[in-house]
Amino acid sequence: MSSPSFRFIKILSLLAFLFISILSFSQKKIGLQLYSFRNELSKDLPGTMEKISKMGIKELEGGGLYGLQPGEYKSLLEKYQLTIVSVGADFNELDSNLQKPLERAKLFNAKYVVCFWIPHNGNEFGIEDANKAIAVFNKAGKFFKEHGLSFCYHPHGYEFRPFSNQTIFDHMVQKMDSRSVNFEMDVFWVKHPGQDPVALLKKYPNRFPLLHLKDRRIGTIGNQNGQADEETNVVLGTGDVDIKAILKTANKLKGVKYYFIEDESSRAMDQVPKSIAYLKALK
């Protein structure tokens, strides 16, 4: 039988573990996908960078230079204490010119390279398109890993069409090498084609190091075409994506490394600060 002092220490250890497990999301760093402010950035890059910094954002997903020389752009990032964590890569670059996205990532000292779209004919995305992407992504992932980077693919909904008693996305997960190819979950683009972001996180707990936080207007009709009205993007916590449940699961699984708010609507400059306030208030 253990002594009373031993049992007391054991209880304290358990309580400490529980405290860490339920630590509010406000302790997490909240990043921003720069596409949210694409219009503002193209008109006033320094001013928009300053606004982003004043929102408390430190980590970004992006990679474009907005017409500046690399040194000028990096100076702006440094001035406003902003860091590029992830840069985008076009599918055709990954297929034929891996050096180009590698140089882009190295320029910004980014950790991740992300592909956001698989080319296909109209709405006719099928297993042949997926299999071509699997080959391209496995090759790219291995290349980037050899150069100290991580590679992810960002689904947009058409990947969740049925295939062989599962979905095309399941097929892609199973065929992509988890040592060098993973995914960025955009919770909007998982909800929109009829999937459950919480269930998907639990199904593949170690395959989503990056997470896009985006909410959808209640009553929006989804599809599996990778298409949606940008104005259906609403302040986090006010839509039907159940951001709170997603974050609770992601925090518990610990597979997600970076969270980026993305708001594609014309109201993003007004909505993003409200979304940040919502996230910081979460318990």
C-alpha cells in the first residue's frame, strides 16, 4: 500500500497534467494567412503589415513579395516582428521545378511548403487526378525533407468524393508517405463538402500539422467542387463549423503545430480582429 505522501504527490501530478491539458487556447500563437488581406496588401503593404502586427499576429502564411525586392520585403517583416512560417507552391512547380519553391521557402526561412490546389478538368476530379498528385507530392515531400522543410497539401473539398468504400482523400492519405507528406486542414473546406473536421482530426491525428481557422455562415449549402461564395466566411465562432470543438480536439491531440486564421470575405479587415478576440477568450 502506498503512503499518504506518495498518494498526495500522485494527485498533484495528475492535477498538473489536467491543467496543462485544458489550458485555454489563448496561450497558443495565432497566425494569419495573408490571402485574407490580399486587397489591402496590394494597395498599402507597409500599412497593412503594421495593422497585422497591432492585431497581435506574429506568424504568417504567405510568400509573395507584392512587387518589392526580397530585401525590402524582409525588412518590413523584421520591422513589424512578423515571421513567414509557410509558403505556397503551385502544383506545376512541384511537378517540374522543385528548386523554385525551395528558394522561396529558404528566402523567408519558412518551415513549410504548401500546395493549395490539384489541377483538374472543371469539376471532374477523380482517382486519376489524385494518383498523379500522390506521385508528385511524394517526390516533392522527399525533396523538401532532404532540404530541412516540411511539405503539406491543402484539400479544398473535391477530394472527399467517394472511392472504394471510403473517399479519395482517404486514398491520398494512405498512399502519401507520412514521413514527408502531410496536410493543412482548412476546417471550412472540410465542412463544406459534408465532412466533420473533428472526426477527421481524430481519424488522422498526426497528419495535420497546419490548420486554417475559417467559419461558415449558417445556412450555407455545401458542395464537393471546391467552390464557395467568399462572403460566406464569417467571424470565428458565429458560423456552423464548430470552431470551439475543433480547437478542443486539436489541442488535445497535439498534432497541430500552427494555426492560421483565413478570412476570404471582403470584411476580413473588420472580422479578423473579432476572430482573434474569440480565440483568445476560448477556455
